[in-house]
Amino acid sequence: MKVVRSIAEVRQQVKQLRQQRSQGGGDAVVGLVPTMGFLHDGHASLMRRAKQTSDIVVISIFVNPIQFGPNEDFERYPRDEQRDLALAEREGVDVVFMPTVEDMYPAPTKTHVTVAELTDTLCGASRPGHFDGVSTVVTKLFNIVKPDEAFFGAKDAQQVAVIKQMVIDLNMDINVVACPIVREVDGLALSSRNVYLSAEEREQALVLSRSLEMIKQRVIEQPELTAGDIRSMLRSEIGTSSIAIIDYAEIMTFPQLEAMEDRAVVRDVAGEVIVALAVKFGKTRLIDNAIFSPSTLPQTVVHA
């Protein structure tokens, strides 16, 4: 495994590996897993998925300052370089790209990549400028590494929708692969920010996955449920936690991220919907979601 810290060096390493691993006249496939480090099993699942279809697996570890707001946790975001490198090597990663802020932003950034509409809601509404920072740094990583595939976790579902739209709109020749959410045995979605949680906050945070499972079951049992019903159920269930502070609890079409009217019957949606949550426990803001096709869910059969 090669650990590189400069843009010039990672370009050279990827170029050499492409040449070494190309077979039969075809180019070797490069897969990129962009991360902010403090890696966990969720990140490892992305690396394993990349190895299934890519000849060369590159991960980036970079805590991107321009996607953090002025009162967010950039300075205290968890970092552990040696732990990250050990996990990456265990998963068979070929190249770890660990640039400094000075490498990525040698001067104040005058160019930003903005994806309109998809960033107006959910985390985009509560974290202004966040997705401009995400789409800008991902564009830079794509231009630096030049991957054929890029792998993102579905826990950040809005991010996946934004990156896929950016790739389409800018004619980037990259396949964006969304990988399933990885959870603890008790249902808590893996996140680098989980380390912030106290024992009580972590226990209370289980209300997120519990709420999502409850909604999916209710849609199966009650085909007449509306979007308004679901929003009310989510808030009621999350409200059973005495310390939970809701940022949003929403149901929308996916990947369009269009709000559904309160009276809209969820089972009438032909495509996918996302039930998305952002909730604070103490000082820690956690997100979670479930994406499914309501019209294809089984229906509870009531026998006379």
C-alpha cells in the first residue's frame, strides 16, 4: 500500500499502477473512496465494494474545511492517522491519498461547484454552503485521481444525489456507486461522529433506526398513509427520546428530493422515497435514512 501526500505524487502513483495492471490492451479500472478519515466498518465496506469491480483502489483521507460552517466541528473532527492506515491496509487498498489543506487549497478558492435545487433542503437547508464545499472538493478529487468509479455511503443520501447529479450535468465519465448503510448490531448507523456520544446519548440515538423501521412497517400495514401521517409519526416516535432535538424528519421523492404534500398517499409513489432524519443528541448531530419503493412493498393481507 502506498501512502502519498502530494497531488503530483498521487497522480504519478495512479498512472504507474494503471500501466502495470492493464491487461489485453484494456485500461485498468480505478476506484476511488473519498473519506474524511477516522475510518470505521462503513468505510471498510466501501473499500470492499470497490475491490469487487476495480483493479486499483484509491482512498482519500481529507477533512475538508470548506464544507464546515463557522460553528461546526472542523477543528475537533476526530482524526487518527495510524488507525486509518491500518484499516486501509487490512482491506487491501492500493493507494491512500492524504493531502494537507495547503495542498488542496494553496490560495483562497475562487471557484466553487454548486448543484442547485437538490441542496435547498434537508442538510442543505440547515447547513448553508455545506454541499458547495462537498461538490467542490469531490470535483477536485475526481480531477486529481481520475477514477472510473467512486464509492459513497448511502447514509449521506443527499450527498449521493448531489454527486450523481453533478457527474451527469458536468459530463464526468465516472460511475458513482452508492453502497448500503452499515449499522451496529443494535441498529445505530456507523458514523465517525458516534465517538462524540455519551453512553446515554448513544442509547437514545437508537430511536433513529427504530423510527425508520417503524415507518416502513406502517406503510406495509396501512396503504392509505399519507406523507403528513408519516411526518407526524416520525416526530412522535423521535419525541419518545427525552434528549432528542429534531433538525428534520422528512419524507421526499428520491433522488429528486422533492417534498411530498401532506395529503399525498405514500403507496401511490411509483418510484423511490427517502425517509430522512437529522437529530441532535447533546452536541452531536446524527443523520439516518431509509430509501424504498412504497408501491412495491408487500401488503398485509387481512383474512376474514
